Amino acid sequence: MEEAFEIPVLYKGQELLFPARLLNVGYSHKFLVTINGLEFFFEQDNNGKYRALVTASNQVDVKNLDADLLKAIAESIESILN
């Protein structure tokens, strides 16, 4: 079982903490991050940058999220790993 941790994110001048888990998927990995009660997977693209995946379960509610927040979380993941 994956251990939970928090990802610190600087967003609009505030430091926010988001609960997350690292999931091993075959030879790869994903981060499962909870944002306002919704779970988002973050995975690497072909360039090694992280991106949020929108699933059927959070597709409707993602319209209410600021895309810049998702980008800030992805950037925070990248900075933690580098």
C-alpha cells in the first residue's frame, strides 16, 4: 500500500498543501493528488513534464478548478523530484 504525503504548492501567494500518494504502475508511476475532494492523477508526458489527467469521475467538476492550480501542482511535483 502506498503511503500518503502532502505536496506543498505556492499558488497566488499562498502555500497550500495537497494530500497525495505515489502509485507504481508497471514500469512507470503516477501521483494521485486530492484537490477540493476530487482525485487527479499526475503523470509524466513524453518530455518528462508532469500533467494532470482528467477522468470521467472528475470531468464535470474540473471546470470549476483554475487550470493554473493544476499547473502549479505539476510544477511542484517536478521541483520535488529534481
